[in-house]
Amino acid sequence: MAHRAKLVEYANGIVGDHGRAEDVVQEAFLKFRAVAAGRTLEEPVGYLYRIVRNLALDWRRRLTLENRHVRSGVEEIAVAVPGDAPSPEQALIAHQELRRVMDAMAELPERTRIAMEMHRFGGCTLKEIAAHFGISVSMAQVLVTEGVRHCQRRL
């Protein structure tokens, strides 16, 4: 419970909706309790962040899929009007870039990935990341920098 606010902030960075972030964290706690009841976890907070990340990403995928279905239904009914929406090619390129970033992040060591997600998606400061992992602020900066550089190389 001591990490709840940070977890909600972290989830909100991924889902972009505070109410849904609250739901994600609540669901994560339920899953965490079920797993933690059966065994001792070496890094329970990191494990909880991973559950939150996975649930938030699952929610975004579901929302994207639902929006795609709704959009295709609307497009069948409505007359196409040019607007500010990206072209199909631009959307595909953006989707491919996002996929490459997600793949690159999955390749990172868990601590580096969590530090990068906390900083980039959760809005956590380097000091907060350092406190979370029990490391120095400069080491937290190294973790975040390594994660960002790895993703940049992959792009």
C-alpha cells in the first residue's frame, strides 16, 4: 500500500486515464496477493510494477482493438471527410515504431526496464527511482540512460 500512489502514477502514464489507472492498480494488487500468498518474492515491489505494466499495456491493446472496430464500423456508415487524422501509412509507421520500442524494452534487464518506465511513463524522478531500488541517484540515471540508449539504437 505504501507504493500505491506511485503505482497509480505509473499506470496513468501508460493508460492515460487516472480512473483506469486506479482500476489497473487495484487489479494488480489482487493478482499480486494471489501469487504472494503461495510463495516468497525476492523483489515484491518490482514484481508489482511488472504486473501493473502488463495490465496497463493489455488495457491499451484492448482499447486500440475496440477503437479499430468502432472506427471501421463508423467508416462504413459515414462519408470519409479529410481531417487531421494521420494517413494509413503514417499510422502504420507509428505502430511499427511503437512495436520496436516495446520489443527493445522487453530486451532490457528488468531493473533497467523498470527504472526507464518509472522515469519516462510514471514521471518518477531519479531520486525516487534510486529510493525504490536502494541505489544512488547517479546509478538510477545510468539505468535510465542505458534503457533510453538501447531503445534509440533499436529504432
